[in-house]
Amino acid sequence: MTDRAVRVVLADDQELIRTALSMVMAELDDVEVVGEAANGTEAVRLTAELAPDVVVMDIRMPGMDGIEATRRITASGSDARVVVLTTFDDDDHVYGALRAGASGFLVKDMGLDDIIGAVRVVAAGDALIAPSVTRRLIHDFAARPEPAVGHRELTGITDREREVLTLVGSGLSNTEIAAELCISVATAKTYLTRLLTKLDARDRVQLVILAYEAGLVSVRPR
């Protein structure tokens, strides 16, 4: 990112949420709301027209939902990064949104400051998925009676990289991975970068999904 403000499109069918976020962001020097959409169709159109850095995307919207909108935006080759905005406990579609290419997700009961901070993180090229949230996602996947996908075979990675991927999928941060494997944080980051390249993953979120799909994450349902 350059020194210019992060350009954001807000996509949510609840005007109150869009207004609240827009009002808070209007007070910031480094974040700018350039468009608002009430459904997925509008979100896709505005992303193509306005070229935002980040799209904050609700999942449940009339017409085209947030998952399909996310899929279309990421498949279009747009540089915009999508952050899903949802109510985690009630929404069965978070995993689908991440598979569609979202760079993370926010829950609607987060504080506005946390949501804005997350937008900055994603705009800077990182993924928005806190270790505690990762673990909760994995537990949710494991609790489903029918897995969304079968095990995926991973090729082209070393045994050490597979270890790192397993720890990423288990929700560990780079610091925790370094401690677990008795390596430096810088080395842990290097492994992460290699995994992103070798597995053609967009960010850490997709690595978590790959770890789950490959059966590397072993958890017990809640």
C-alpha cells in the first residue's frame, strides 16, 4: 500500500450498518468509503467501477448473496480484497465465502475500531483471521455431519512445510509456530511465504482452508 487512503466499498443490506461504518471511516485520514451497496449485484458493479482496495461484504443479502459476489469479484482479477461481514454463530456460509476468495471475515458484534483495524490489515496484504477465530472455524468444520469437501492431496511441499501448514491450519500465529518448531519467527515467515507460492494461495486464510481440505488438522467436534 502507498500513503493514500484505503478505498473501501461497503456491501450490506442493512443501511444502519453501512451508515455507522461510513460515519466512523469519514473521520479517518487513511480510510475512505468510495461506495455503498445494498446487495451482491451492486457490490460487484461498484468494485468494477471504483476499483476499491477492500470490499466489506455481508453474506446474507437479497438477490445475489455475498458468497456469489465474492466469487465474482475474486474471479474477475480485481485487486480488491474481500472481507466478509457476518454473524458467525448463525451463518453456515462462512466457509463458502472463504473458499470463494475472501481474505477473511468480521463478525458484526465486533467493535467499530476492530473492524476498521481489520480493514487496514487486509488492505496491507495480510489476511484477517485471528488464531482464536481460526480454531473456532476449524471446530465448526469438524462438527458438520457431512464435510464440505473431501481430503485434498498436497504435492510439491517439503515435510517441514507440511508441518508449518498443519500449525497454520490449527490456528497458530507465526510466533507460536516458531516456538513449536524451535525456529525463528523470520524463518516461520519464510516457510509461510513459500507455502503461499507453492500452493498458489492468496493469503493465510486460504492456507487454513487447504490444511483442512488436506486432512492435516485434527480436531474433535464441539
